[in-house]
Amino acid sequence: MRDDGTLRIRIGRAGPLTLIAVEGDVDEGSVRSLRAVFDQLSVDEQVLVDMAGVRFIDASGLNVLISQKVWMRRGAGSFHICNPSTVVRRIVEISDFSSTFFVDPESPSQPCV
């Protein structure tokens, strides 16, 4: 687990699936911690990012998610958001990235496994 005071990140693995639970504020001050976790991922991993505990996310947070999604397309892996908080769901939808990040864009609140 990583905890920088404003952002807490837990990583779990279940077979080929990597679950990353993010809680707190994802902003310019904390996004380095999230990037450090993402930098440890392989492009071939199946990744779900549980964002139920995210209270705030700004453009720098969205940017790190987009960058990770693009990077993971280089391999056979996948990168999706599950269980988004209202704040996360709103910024993803407003930015028109629902189909990019949610496994089922019609039901973006799907729970993580």
C-alpha cells in the first residue's frame, strides 16, 4: 500500500488480474504516487482501477489515466476503471472517455471483481 497523505493506493493480484484501489484526492500534488504504481505494470496485465474512494480528481489525474490506457494498448493487456465515485464518473463522462475507461459504458458503476 502507498499512502502520501492525500492519496492511498492498494494493489492486489488475482491470477492475471491486477486490482488497484485508489482512495483520496487525485490531483497535481498526488498524481506522482499513482504514476509510480502504474509504472510498475506490464503492458500485458489485465488491470482494474477501483476508484470508489476518490473524492476529487483534476485534469492531471485524468491525464495519468489516459496516458496509462494508451501505454497499455501497446501490449495484450487491458486497463479499465470500475466502481467509480460520482466525481470520477462525472469527469470521465464530461471528457467523453466513458467508452475508453468503463468496461460497460452503459453501466459505468460496475463493481470490481
